[in-house]
Amino acid sequence: MKTQIIIVLLVVFVLGCNSNTEEVKMDKDIESEKIIRTIDNWNEGWNKKDVELAISDYSEDTDWTNAFGDRMQSKSELRALLKEIFAMDFVMEGIDNYQNDDVQFLTDNIALLRSTNIRTGQKWSDGTVMNDRYIHHLRVYQKINNEWKITDHMISQAQEKK
């Protein structure tokens, strides 16, 4: 009888240990919302000409390329470029309209965010208004220290430069 009780207690202990070591499943809806919120930081940073807010969700070794082919390979390089861009009033003209946010999880720690921005009213350096720009973004995120950070960001559009 004593042996049977010990065996039962051992089985209960082992089963209890196994249930505690199971991984908690990621809530993709909550994580998607966190990722999509980074677009708000980017937009608010642009609207306020606040470089630090605009780049707050980027990793230190981010790889960023815009629709005009400018490539920055660190957060520091991106910071320097945005300081230049934010000083150009004609670039800052216009209204952003983000849509079609699509988050895809490759793993629990890596995700892609595809989005489209229809930018209206932006100007060229000579002051003329650009046609509406259909700008496509592809951002790669990695969960670093429990925060989603942008490691890669590719911006594209199918319009010719003026």
C-alpha cells in the first residue's frame, strides 16, 4: 500500500511538472496590435518632426531603404537622414493615410508587417505638388527584450521620380 501511494504521488508530481513547463501560446491579436502601433509612433514622429519618436521602434542595427533608394544600415544612420529630411519643408508637406496593415508571424519572435500609405499633397523641391503617392512598406520585426523592434524596413512605390 505504501508503495502504491508513493507511485501515485510520483505520477501526480511528474504530471504537475509537465504541465508547468508547457509554453504559453502567443496571443497573435495582441502582438499584432503592438506591432501595428509602431506605425503610430512613426507617423507622430513625422508630424511633430520628432526624430527620436519616429525611430523609437527600430533596432540599433536596422536596415532601412526608402522609395528613392536611400539605404541606412543602422539606427544612427537613419537618425541622421531623418534630421535632414525633417528640415526640408517641402518633404514634410502632405497627409498620410495608412491602410491594409497585414501582420504575418514567421515565428513567435519574428513578424512581417505590410502596409500601404497613400500620401497626398506632398511637394517637390520646386514647390509643385506631387501626384498622390502609393507607398508600400515591408517591415521585419524581431522581439528583443520582450519588445517588437524593426530590424528591416523597405519602402517602395511604382512612380517615377521628377
